[in-house]
Amino acid sequence: MANFQGHALPGSFFLIFGIWWSLKYSFRYLNQKGKSRKMNYYYRKIEIIDGGMRVFFAAVGILAEQFVPDGPHLHLYNDHDWIKLMNWQHGTMYLFYGISGLMDMLTFLFPVVPLGLDRLLMSLSAVIEGILFYYHVHNRLPLDQHIHFLLLITVIGGATSTLIEVFLRDNIVLELFRASLCIAHGSWFWQIGFVLYPPSGGPAWDQTSHSNIMFITMCFCWHYLVAIIIVAINYSLVCGLVNRLKRSRGEENIGIQKLTSGSNLHEALLNDTDEE
Amino acid sequence: MANFQGHALPGSFFLIFGIWWSLKYSFRYLNQKGKSRKMNYYYRKIEIIDGGMRVFFAAVGILAEQFVPDGPHLHLYNDHDWIKLMNWQHGTMYLFYGISGLMDMLTFLFPVVPLGLDRLLMSLSAVIEGILFYYHVHNRLPLDQHIHFLLLITVIGGATSTLIEVFLRDNIVLELFRASLCIAHGSWFWQIGFVLYPPSGGPAWDQTSHSNIMFITMCFCWHYLVAIIIVAINYSLVCGLVNRLKRSRGEENIGIQKLTSGSNLHEALLNDTDEE
Amino acid sequence: MANFQGHALPGSFFLIFGIWWSLKYSFRYLNQKGKSRKMNYYYRKIEIIDGGMRVFFAAVGILAEQFVPDGPHLHLYNDHDWIKLMNWQHGTMYLFYGISGLMDMLTFLFPVVPLGLDRLLMSLSAVIEGILFYYHVHNRLPLDQHIHFLLLITVIGGATSTLIEVFLRDNIVLELFRASLCIAHGSWFWQIGFVLYPPSGGPAWDQTSHSNIMFITMCFCWHYLVAIIIVAINYSLVCGLVNRLKRSRGEENIGIQKLTSGSNLHEALLNDTDEE
Amino acid sequence: MANFQGHALPGSFFLIFGIWWSLKYSFRYLNQKGKSRKMNYYYRKIEIIDGGMRVFFAAVGILAEQFVPDGPHLHLYNDHDWIKLMNWQHGTMYLFYGISGLMDMLTFLFPVVPLGLDRLLMSLSAVIEGILFYYHVHNRLPLDQHIHFLLLITVIGGATSTLIEVFLRDNIVLELFRASLCIAHGSWFWQIGFVLYPPSGGPAWDQTSHSNIMFITMCFCWHYLVAIIIVAINYSLVCGLVNRLKRSRGEENIGIQKLTSGSNLHEALLNDTDEE
């Protein structure tokens, strides 16, 4: 959907998941410090629901792309040309994110599924989105191309970092990084909507101006900055909550516990090897 | 061979090996769970046959490229120009895949050959294919170029993932990923044949149309989706088979065994380190 | 600030930090050889001051970019166009380096902050600088473009190597590499200033000459060579100092101690795993 | 030196070192199997001589580039333009390879030098060669550009694989890969000399013909194939020699020793971790 709604919809999906992930991973990391890290029943449940929500959102996206009034309504080809390829392409993106959600569900439902395939498919969904976007914007105006290429940066970053998670699972740094990229990805979709299809009905931006391109580049950096700040705030809130929970259960405070342990060197690496 | 057969032949080779690998690696992974992972006599045999088949297929490919009626028949240069360079290039690709198969055989026949060289040469075969393809399609029509560049994506993915296998050997996630890329690689060869040399004799596709390029990009994603589904089905079938085998031998069911072990965190990493 | 001072300022910042890092990391590595590597109170202090200085320098940079006589003075947009985007972009770069310094401080002040986030943010600051520079120089003269692209090489190298430090923390090879890139980054800023805005007031370089471009490429290599030499000298000086310190405290000499240990193979890897 | 000799000289250097490395690393790997891998006095000596030879070759290269009859004779700039920048650039390449050799010597002479810096500098030498070559060939004829870009492939491969050696030191797969790339690098220099400056005095190749470019691409693959075969032959010869040596010393045969050990899975990884 080449309009404001068509960018606001995926933007909202990514924003919601980015924020949710920053909370989920912060909680798991802070709650499990110093404890055995067996994934218990509740975590498993949450992961399955997480995957299920992604499947649901993907289905909503596909249906919206197909059955909006000017959508293809499942027609792909008439006797002369392809029909509404843009909508079909967007649907393909949603489809892969849905498959990735399905894989998450399967991974935590059936232990026979090898761990890591869920992260691999999540990474591949981003790669697919990248391929589609890259060839999406040929023959467009400079600003339109540029604003979509900046989107690709978050896509490439997300694909790479999630690919590393295949091998370094449950690494809090990578998980928070993924959450921040997801937030920036979502907010940038909104930004694209505002720039290319101003909802206020005002005049569109001059798509050939070099200074607009320079501003948009910088604006992208600011979006990512805001994403970092959101993740930092969420982490702090969860940290406060977990401390309060532990105190009410009579456990010692996280902060103090770690401070007295003297050294937190190599913790990142240890996180991935201490059970082996 | 710049015709339908010339694309169907390598396409079939890659399809066969992709499907075979998805079965082989699934079986080895599922059959060895919880057991010592010593590579026994039968696995070694299978690996040698696997390599041998690749050598055989490569030889077939090289001979076909050389001795088809319009082939170069081992002539490389006459007094004015190079002869049938296309066929020679295709032959070079087959040659490297044959060398890779030979290396597999040597690795499992002679223990003195360092492990990892087989994967390195497999990765290099893909790199060589990539280099040849990349310079293959200069000065062609846009659709022709684009459809070959999409092939490059599977080649690059395969080269990278196989290179990681040099260091993370016997990682089921990487092995299934390689199988899926191999299937998509093969089916995409068939797609190229159908698009550029329609066997039905119908009119060829308009090679300059932008919407054809957009469709082909999306079509590539669908091919990969089908490859994922094939691998998933094969994995499920093998899982059912192994469960039946184990039950008939009085062993416990895989699924149950893993479910009760509580946590399968870090298994991917553990797979590579538990014997060290 | 598109003048000599605007390049000399960040150049000096990077030079100072590169030299300081080459001293700091050499000292920590040489002083801790063979001892337990618990990060003690003083190292923690130094890291916090290090981060604080980066926040301070970033603030100086931002204020300078905003409030020089021809700066934007916090105005971003008037009724026709964006105001002084160049200064805003430079300010954004400083901002991210400041955030990275802040993250360093937080990491060593609050143990609840996961280790590795400081390196991730440092890597991201370099990525942001890279993105801004890459789109900064469109539509400029060839030499101007080229000299900025060479700067990008140090930025990309620094971003990549710091990203690896997220996973391989306290690796002396990576740390010295980062220091050398930082020095070359700084000295190259000075070089850009001398080439594009000769402070002597002499004639500027011919920006379209191919031989100027060839010389500048080679000159960049020489800058990096000087950076390597500076790091080597600093390492040797610190080594002499630490030896003298240890002798005065009655400890054995580093050199001898290591020579007798017979093998220093795998030390680089061991450095990252010996405490696990 | 833009003539046949100017390409034959570095070509010979790389060929000699590639072949020497394939012998050295094969011997060390095969001789140390099953034994403690302490680096003894003789290995250390060999490494120092290896580095010293590289310094010597680099010095020869620099002097040749400076003092050939049409060389710059240490003059860099006259009042109008840069003098013989090509020779200066080649000299810079030799310089960095010399620095890398010096670093090897320092690493094995002074135990206080951190291990890994030698590999890092070797990787950087290749990067520097890559940067210089990349900007070297702008504004040349298509075949000239293409034949140099193919050289870049071996440079990039070598830089990447040597960079991995910083972290996975003494990995035989990476070492043999480096040797094979080094041989192909050297033989390709000779090929460039034959194509661009035919020593027979015959007519030069048509530098704009597309079929020449296609042939050269394939020819590059064949060069690499020959490099692989050379490394394989050297490995086999060393293997036979080591077996004979061990038999004469009453030790068991390598091949048998490994065959009976049942499993050689993960050996590549084990090679890097078994001493930790």
C-alpha cells in the first residue's frame, strides 16, 4: 500500500515488538542473574505466545495488503501484466516474518526441533525484506530511494546480529541490540510515511533537494538515538521492578550482589559458556 | 549451454543434493542425540559415497558441456578468438564442485587429511561459481542480469555458511541451512531456464520490463520458501522414522527424552564443544 | 565547520584518545601478566574517567559546531530550507561519541549494566560517523570525495574491530588495533584540513588531478604506518616502565618470566577464556 | 615498474613464500600430531628466519622500484607534479610486507610482544595492497582493470583468512588456505605480466574485447586450481617424509595412529583449544 497507512501498519508492528523485546529480554536477564538458567515453564510459554503474536500480525498484514479496496484480491496476473506487485511484495515480507514466528513456536513446543533454527529464520526474514526493498526502489526519486536505503541499514544490522544469535544464544547484548534496531525500524517506517505521504495533506517534500537528503540521513541517526534511549529506560524500569520483587521475596539486591562479586569481566562470554 | 537443458542439468544436480543432504543431516542429528558422537564406519562410508557422487555428477556436467553438438569439443582457441567460452566457464564450475567432492572422499578415506579442508573447498567452489557468474552476465538485458544476480544470493549464502562450517563442524543448523540453499539454488536454475528459454516454445519474457524484474525478485523469495518447507518436511519424516526405529529397538522416544531434560538451551553451541 | 579548525578539532580529539588508549591498554596488559585479572578499584576509576573525558570532548565539539560565528545557533529550519546542516551533522557525530562515553561510565559505575554494551555503543558511534560521512560528500570534487572515503576506511575498521570486542573483551591485539586506527583517524583529519583548507593560505590542491588522488591514497598508508609506529613506541615505553616498577617491587622481570614459560602459543585466545 | 619485470618480481616473491609456507605448516602439523604442541626452539628459529626473509625481500623490492633507471630515485615531488607515483605506491606495498616480516621476528624474539599482532600486521599488509590496487587502476582499459581486480580477490581472501588467524592461531586449514592464496597471488602477477607486457614482444592482447575478459576470469580460476594442487602435492610429500622420519625413529605411523583413534571430529576446533 503506497500510502501513509501502508507504512504506519508495519511501523507499528515493529515498534510494538521492539519495545516488548526490550522488556522481555531485560527481565529474563536480570531475573536470572546468579541463578541456574534452566528455561522454565513460564519462559517457554512466553516464547510461544511471542511467536504466535508474530504469526497473527503477519496474517493481519497479508490480509490488509490483499483486501484493501485497491489491493490485488489474490489476483497475480491478468492477460497483460502483473497486478499490484507492490502489495504482493509487501505480503511476501509479512509472510516470512510469519514463518519466523511459526518457527519460534515450533522450537519451544517440540524439543526435537534444533535450537538456533528460530534465530536463523528470523535473520532470513530480515534478509528477504532487504532483498525486496533493495530492488523495490529502482527508478524512484532520490529522496524516496535514500529514505528506503536508510531503512535497509536497520534491516542489515538486524539480520547480522540475529545471525550471530544462532551461535551466541541468550546473549543480552545482542538481544537488546536487536530490540533497539527493531524500534528504529518501526519508527523509521512512520517517518517514511510522514515524508512521502504527509497525512496532514500538506505539500510533499521536495524529493530532489540535496539538503533534504542530508537532513534525512541525520534524522535517521536521531531515530536510532531515540531507540537506544527507549531501550535504556525500559532496562532501568525492569531493573527497578526486579529489585523490588527480589526484596519482597527476601533475596538480596542485584546491584549489591554484583558489586561485591568484585569482577564482572568476561561476563558476556561467560553467559554463553557457563553451563557447558 | 545457453538453452533450457543447460540450466535444467545443474538445476537437477543441486536439487538432488539439497534434498539428499536435508535427509542425511537430519538422520545423523536425530539418531545421535544423547549418544556418543563418534563417527562410525557407516557414516564414513556414506560420506565417501556422497563425495563420489559429486565427482561423478561433475564429470557428467563437464562432458556434457564439452561434447554437446554445439560445444567446443576441447578446443579453446582458434587463430582469431576464444571458442565457446560459455561452455568452458560452465565446465570450470563443474570442475571445482568435482574437486570439492574429491576432497570429501580424501578426508574420510585418509585420516591424515586435516578436517575442515572439505568444507573449505566446498565453500571455495561456491565462491568460484560466484566469480564466474558475476562477470558472466555483463552486457546482457536487465532481466537476464537480474535473474542471475538472484542466483548469486544463494551462492554467497552457501559459500558463507559452508565457510563457518570449517570452524563449527557438524552444526545441524548450518547443515540444514546449506541444504535449503542448495535446493533453492537448483530450483532457481530451472526457473532461469523457464524464463529465458521457455521450453513450451512460447514467447520469451520481456527482458526490459520493470514489473517482470519486480515479480522475479518476489518469485525468488517464494522459491526459497518452498526450499524451507521441503527441508522441514524431510526433517519431520526422518524424525518419525528415527522414533519408530528407536521404539522398535526398545529405546526411549526422542521427543520425550528431550522434554524431560528440562532445558535445551545452548544446545547448538554444546553440539560443537561437548566432546572437547 | 568547513574550514581548517573544523577538521583540526576532531583530529586532535581522536589523536589524544588513540595515544592514551595505546598507553592504557599496554599498561593493563603488561601489568597483569601472570596475575589474577580481577578488575580492581583503580582500573574501574580510570575507565570511568576515560568515559567522562569523552563525554566532555563531545560536549565541547557540539557547542563549537553550534556556536561558532557562522554556526546554526540551535536553529534547524527556517521557512525555506534547513540551516547549516553540515554543522548539525558534525554535532550528531559528536553526540554519538558522547553517548558512547556515557555508556562506558555507566558500565563501570553500575554493575547491573551488561558488559559489552559499552563496546557495542562505541562501535555504533563509528557506524553512525560512517553513515553520515558516506552521504556527506556527494556532489563534491573527486579529491574531496576520495580523501573522505579514505577516512571511512579507518571508521569501518574501527567499527568492525570494536564490534568483535563485544565478544572478545580485553583482547590486547584488538585494543592496540583500535588505538592505532584512532590515531590514524585523527591524523587523517589534520591531513584533510591541510589539503582542503591550507592554513598557510597557499593555493588549494587541484581537486581533479588523478595524480593527487594517487598520492593521497599512498599518503593515507603512510599515516597508518606512523600510527603503528607510535603504538609500538608507546608499548615499548610502558614495557620498560612496568619492568622497572616490578623490579623495584622485587618481582621478576616480565621478559624473563615469559621466556622461561616456554610457550606463549594461544595466549591471545587464553586471555579470553582462562577465567571461565 | 609498469613492465614485465615489475610484475615478475613480486610474483616470484609471493610464489616462493606460498610454496615455502605450504611445506612449513604441513611439516609442523604432521610432526606435532598427538604430541604436546609446545613451540620449541627450532620452530622459533624458523619463524624468525621466515620473517627475516620477508624483510629482506621487501627491501629488495623497494630498492628495485626506487633505483631502476626510470625510477624516482627518492624524489617524490618536483615543482609541478608528483614523480613516478606508481613506483612509490609499489614501494609502499613492499614496505608494509616488510613491516609484517619485522613483526614476525619481534613476536618470536621477544616474548613480551602479544601473540596475534604478527598475523594482524600480515592481514593489514594485504589490506594496504588492496587499497592501493583498488585506486591504482582507475581510468585504465577494461581488461587491465579486470585483471587487477581479480588480483584483489586473492588479496581480500588472504586478508580475511589471516585476520581469522589472529583469533584461531595455528589452524592448519587456515594456514594451508593462506599458502594457496599466496601461490595464486604470485602466479597471477606473472599472468598479468604476460597479458599486459608480453615478454615475447608479440602483440599485446586486445584490452577491450569482452571475450578476453571472460577468458581471463576463467583463467584466474585455473590458476587457483593449480595453487590448490601444488599445496596438495606438498602436503603429501611432507606426509611421506614425516612418516619415514617417524618410522626410522621407531614411532608409529601417522596414518595408522589416527585411524585407530576412531573419530577425528572437531579436530579443527580442538587444535585451538586443547591446551587451554
